[in-house]
Amino acid sequence: MKILISVDIEGVAGVYHAQQVRAGNPEYERARRLMTEEANAAIAGAFDTGAGEVLVNDSHGDFRNLLPDVLDPRAQVIQGKPRYLSMAAGAELGVAGMCMVGYHSRAGGRGILAHTINSFAFARIEFNGEPMSEAGLYGALAGEYGVPVLMASGDDVFIEENRALFPQAVFVQTKQATGQNSGVSLSPAKACEAIRKGVAAGVGQRAGAKPLRIEAPLQVTLHTQTPALADLFCQWPTFQRLDAMVLGFGAPSVEAAVRMLNCCSAMSAMLR
Ligand SMILES: [Zn+2]
């Protein structure tokens, strides 16, 4: 049995501020180690419940945060970008389930470091009128490959937003949000203990877990952070301008929608 663990950083215990999640800041070096330790806890939990193989997907920023020399050597790590499946890369490799570690709530929410894909560019993403978080987007992308989400960790707002999407998953709360940049966190050691147990329990219950399915073709609505970003994205000829900061497009699958969104995210670098 092969298990995929996708690891982001904003939901990791002890992380609250943008300086902790961006390379080039001294605090980032410590935060990426905390992220790697939570990944190791998840890897251990998967092996505790009989995984024969574990793939770890580095799912934050430029996708090269996890410290390969500190990672549990039993796992293999997926790093670097661009890549088609982004935070869900590895779902195409015959895995039995996906665990989401260090995830966060969506843009516009009250969670710690809440955003969706790109905080500079995207204010809100909807699929068929429903607001989507990164967990929803990439859980649905894994779902297209028949892969269920078995476990997820992050702050309380993240859990509240996403529990209904993955009713069979085990959720682990690492922090309680009191604002975008403040909260109450478990110690890293306690968070790792809880993540190891949560992954073990989630993988143990995989027989009852269903992949998240979003019916395709689907309609995507994208709210941008500025009108200039909407001007830029609407250079794409199939995008419709719905308002100064709102555009829409149709997509034949979740994978196509996610890839188009990640293209917009990459284009937005031009306006930074
Ligand atoms: Zn991130």
C-alpha cells in the first residue's frame, strides 16, 4: 500500500506570520524544519498502519521547503515546480489515499495565514458557485484519480471549513486561530504526536473513505485582488470578464481548472 502525504506550511504548529513562510527570512529556516518534522510524524503514522511506501509532496510556495536530509529516509519526496498536479502530485502514482498536513483555511476566511493558492492574486475561487479552499481544490483533483483524503491537519478554521468535504477523514487541530497572524498553538512535539496518531487512524479507516468528486465540466469563478490582475488574466481568450475584479471560465475537469488557476498564479508575477 502506497500513501501520499501533501505538506503545506501555514497550518504547522508554531507558524503565524508571512516571514515564517517565505524564503529569505531567518524565521523561515526554523519554520521549514517544523514543517519537515510534521511530515516525519505523518510518515511514521502511515508506516505504523502498514504502508509499504510513502510519497511526500512538498506543497508550499516554490515546492522546495522540506529538508531532504532531515526527512524520514523510508519516504520519497516530490519537490519543485511547475508540475501539473501541484499540491496533489503523486495522486497519479497509484496511491491508496492522501493525507494533508499543515493546511490552512481559504482566502477571505478568519484562519491563520488564510489564502487560496496565491494571496497576491486570488481573493476567492468558486467551483459551480461554491467557494473552494486549497484542500477542496486538491482533494477534488486527487478524487479525479480515485484517491480519497484520509487525514488533514491545520487550525480550527481550516477544519471547520473542510470537515464536510471529507466526512471519513481524521482531522487534527494544531492551532486555534485568533486572527490572520495570531493564535494558540500546540507545541511542535505535541502536534507531531497528534499527527502521527491521526495519520495512523485515517489510513486504518481507508476502506470506508470515498474520493471527493466534483461533477465536470465545471464553471470556475475567480475573484482577483485588483482590477489589473483581472485585465491580465482575461488575456486568456476563453476567460469572460464578469466584473472589474471577477472573471469566469469553463473547465472540462478539476485538473484542467486547477492547471488554469496555476497558470494565472504564475502570470500574476508580472504585476508584483
Ligand atoms: Zn503554503
